[in-house]
Amino acid sequence: MRPRILAALALGLAVSAVPAAAQDTKPGHADPASFGAFVAALRPEAEARGVSRATFAAAFAGVTGPDPAVLARTRRQGEFGRPVWDYLVGAVSAGRIARGQARARALTATLDAIEARYGVPRWIVLSFWGVESDFGASGGSVPTIRALATLAQARHRGDLFRNELLDALAILERGDIAPSGMKGSWAGAMGQVQFLPSTYLRHAVDFDGDGHRDIWTSEADALASIAAYLKALGWNPDLSWGYAVALPPGFDLKRYAGDLSDFARAGVRRIDGSALPAAGRASLFLPGGVGGPAFLITDNFEVVRAYNTSDAYALAVGRLADRLAGAPALTAPWPSAAARLDQAGLRALQTGLRAEGFYDAEADGRAGPKLREALRRYQIREGLTADGYATPAVLEHLRARR
């Protein structure tokens, strides 16, 4: 995997909506009485980064204490706690597809220019925009400074949010946005593209030429910033994120990775009837197990995951992009909720596979590429269906060996 993607995934893992119990060794709690002391102690560090006293004072004007609603959100999760198919229902709805296609028509010239400059397809850019903010309609209403200060004072995930808070102050010092306009999600992701401040500083662009990088109100800046970020992460313009496919009867699931041409020779076909590309590597992704929807995912899928490390999120972005471009809906059935492991079950599976020598990462209770790979190798060894799908049955099989 490319180094830039690895670095971005590391950041994504740090800020994605994983339950605090899985990532925080000792979760903090914001204390209103000490909030003022926290802010005062932050000021010298901000000044050392070039933030003036006037900017600092304006940023914290009216911010007198932590936001309890923000702390409450640290105990929840979205795309990581729901089945993939449930997440797709909302993320790739008929209404969202229609709205996205309408925005594509209205922004044709802008999207043409973005594609020409960054080499990222308009449908992928629009899809991120749609998933993150419903095409700019819901970029978040939480004041970013208060949200980040709340998380930083509580030391939620160590120093991560303290650094993001300092970066947010640096953005205000640059004058791209006023404190009153700097809003986003509860975790400090900002504007129509939901960039953290550090991502904004590195990748946001002024595409409309007004002298400000505005991901809050400028559609051109928002869309171009998404494309610039994906290009920096290593988006390959010669491949899609992946391809919805149908497997031929008797397909050997042990051949789950290889060249796209090899999959084509084995009888794998795209569900829209078009040919697979003649070149490029891919791996088989069966997010609902064998018999459910099947996908060949490329390195670009990992680029999407660098934006948000959830498989459900990445699949939603990819499928929304396909549907915006006119691809057909999936027809293969999804499994029932009973056919998947919950978070505790996934942790148990990861622990068991680690004991068998197949898994070398944290037992975090999340399905992802490392768990899929480990599970497939275990399934192959045991003569099981090698679909990489974590079910109660495969966990029981593993436990029976111990």
C-alpha cells in the first residue's frame, strides 16, 4: 500500500467514530471549572504558531465551557456499528441520487475544470460531497472551536484534538473564515467536505479565485478541495474505486486477489454488462458473504478509506458515484442481520485469529481489510468458504479448535 495512504489511514483511524471503549485507554471528562485554565494555558502555544492575541480572543469569545453534547457523541458510532447494507440505504438513496445528478448538471463547467486539473472523476468528487454534507446542504452547525476545545480539554484520544484546535486557530489567523462561520461536526470536521483543520491546511484549495479557501460556502472550493485531497492520497485516474460484479458458478474464492484480466478470464463480469479494464490489480470484496453483492476493489478503494476508514463508508461513496453516473442498482440479496457478528463477536474473532497466527493487529471489533485477509487465510486453511465474511458460524468454528 502506498505510504501516503498509510499515513492518511492512520489519521483516519484516530478520528473515526470508533467507540471510546475500543480506543481510549482512560477517557477524559471535560471539567467546566477548569475550562478557562485550559484555554489560558493554550494561548502561548497558539502564539508560538503565529496566532495573534486578537485572533485567539475572537475565537474563544463566548466559549465559556465545554459542550456536553460533544462529549456524549464520543460514545456513539455511525457507519462502524451498522450493517453495510443498512448504511447504504441512507447513503445511496433515490433522493440523494436525484439531487446529485441535478447538481452535476448545474456545475458542469466547474466539474470539467476540476477533472482536468486533478484527474479525479466528477462522480467520485460529487459522491464525497453528497455523503459528507448532502451536496452542501448539511455541513454541520457545531462551532468548531468549542467542539475541538471540548475534546482537547478532555484529552479524548490524547493530543489529537489539541493539535487540531491549534490548526483551527491558525486557519482563523489566515482569515479564510470568521469564527462565527467556522462550523462543522461534533468532532471538528468542517464544512461541506468535513475536513479536519489539519487536512484543510494541507489540502484545501481556492478554486474560485476569491483569495480564500472556503469549504463552508463555496461549492467550487469544496469540490476542488475533495479532488485535490484524493489526488494527494494517490488516486489512480486509470481505475475506478471498484466494480460491482457477478461471479460465475463455482468461482474459486481462494483466487480473491489478482489482475483484473485474470478475473475476466475466470468469468467474472460487471453487473452493468461492460467489460472489466484490461489492466490493474483488484481484490474480491464480499461485504455480505458469498451469495450477496460482490465487488472487485482497487487501490482507489483504499484512497476512499483514507478519507474515512469504515468499509461501509467507502462502499457507500463508491456506489453513490456509480449510481450518479447511471449504473444500475444492486440486485443480489444482502444477508440478514443475524448472519453478522456484532462488535464483541468481531473482537473475539480477531483475538482467536491472532492466537492462530493469522491476525497481527488490534482487536478493535471492526471489520476491515486486515481482518478480511486474516479470515480468508484461516478459511482456506480450514477448507471453509473463503469469503472473508465474519459470521457467528466461523467464530464458533474457531472456538471449537481451541
